[in-house]
Amino acid sequence: MKMDSRFLVAILVLGLSPGEAPAQHTYSKAVQKACANDYKQHCGQYGIETEALRLCMDRAGQRLTKTCVDALVADGEVSKQEVERRKRSGR
């Protein structure tokens, strides 16, 4: 079976080998609980523990509740420095 060159480029960009699925990211129960409403409001169309969800929550940044951001910081998902940098930049 011959692979489409666009498929091969996508594999290289994503850093996957053929037949390997993208890695899922597991959020702690504390983050899941603290961010449940943020997830529903901003990113509910994405599956739990998917890279798409992670990117969506990252884009939601400034709109996330303090409770959610605090849980993400406590879990090491984002640093306090990054949160402060985003506050200053308005992102």
C-alpha cells in the first residue's frame, strides 16, 4: 500500500510513526472538578483528555475561572509565571 505524501508530512509534523496514535493527556481529578464548568463553557465540543481539548483550554486562557487556573497551576499544567505573563499581555 502506497502512503499519500500529505499523510507522511502530517506524521512527521505530529512526530508520530505510522500506526501510532496521538498520546492522550490525562488531567487529575482535581483539575477535572475545578475546570468542569470552564470545559463546558469554552471547549465542550472536544473529547476529554485529547490534545484538541488541551489546545482549546490554552486558547481560552484569560476566560478561565480563577478556580480552574489555580488547579492547573497546582497540578503543574501551567506555571505561575506563565499565568502572570498572560495577565500582563492580555492573552
